[in-house]
Amino acid sequence: MIVDIKCSDEKLSSNHVLPRIKDWNNGGQAVPLKAFLKSINVKPIKFHALRACFATQMLANGVPAPIVMKIGGWKKSATMDIYLRLAGVDTKGATDCLQFVPDEICFGDNIVSLSERRQ
């Protein structure tokens, strides 16, 4: 359990619950990810795809871009803009005002209602 791990003597002096792997800070995240997935018999995924999925899900669920950037380690807003576009956050709700179907539809005399036909 996470609480038990965090409360252990060795973790009380750390700001992190899980161990910090040096490669994660040096751009080598793909190597341990690939090894882990192989060890549990899961089809490998590219780290970039996993990271992109993480960002778009967070953004689509309303997490502000600066927070996603901080968590995911992005340093440039231009990079985050790519994920904003993928998540559709920048255009969300823009078409809600459009009315493609009128309130009352007149189909004409040659259309048969299936619910009326069954009776």
C-alpha cells in the first residue's frame, strides 16, 4: 500500500513515494519502460506515445496545461500546445451553439413510423 511505503523510515526523508531512477531525469525513460513491459509480458509501447496519451488525457479531463507540463516534464509551451490540440481542449464546446437538426422535423408523407407500424 502506498501509505505504508511512504511511512517507512527510509521514505520519511524523501519527497517521493516511489524511487527516483536516474535515467528518468536524463532522457532514458524508454529503456526501463521497455524492460518492465517485457518482464510482465505486455506488448511494448513507445515512451513518447505513453507520454502523449498521459498529457492528452490529463488535458481533456480539465487539468490546466501548466500543471500537466510540470508533471510530465515539458519545458516549452509550444510542445504542450501540440497536446492541447490533440486533446481538443482549445476547441471544446465551440460547436455547441450550432443547430444542425431543427426542433421540429417534417419528413413528408412517404415516411413510415416503425413504432406505429408495429401496432
